[in-house]
Amino acid sequence: MRVVVNQDLCATTGQCVLTLPGAFLQREADGVAEVCVATVPQALHAAVRLAASQCPVAAIRVIDSNAGDDERAGADHAPFSAKAKRHAAKEQRNPGGHNGTV
């Protein structure tokens, strides 16, 4: 699986970054979202789909691809970070990010 952001559509709301900060970032200059990963590990597919569904302008596209495409994409970009994997696992245990304290 790959994920891309249509930067012309991006409304700079940051929902993708809030949902999965290791996979997305916002440029400091203009707030437009960028993808930080080339291929998404199987364990994080649901989290990436959630991030895409949270985009209010549908600027995020998830691309299901075969292994050959994943290998080529992985050669050009950095792998998914360990921090992103930990965050996604935490989000799956605690959607919404609230820890229950008041």
C-alpha cells in the first residue's frame, strides 16, 4: 500500500498529522500536508485508511499496489519510522487520543 496527498487540494487542517503523525507532516512554510513514507506496512493499513478518511477535502489517496510497486517505491523513500508504528499501535488501543484523565 502507498499513500499520496494531493497538495493542490490540501486544506492544511492537519487532520492526517493528528491521526498518524509518523506518516504525515505539515510543511512549516504553508501547512500543506506531505507523506513521510513510501510504502505502508500491513500493520498500519487501517491507521492510514483512517487518516485518509479524516481529511475534510479528500486530498489523501490510498493506493493498494502489488509487491513489485512497493519494492520500487521503497527504493526511493525512507521506510516507515518506528515512532510512527508505535503511535499507530497506541491509536488503535486508544482512538481519539484521550487518556481518560480530567
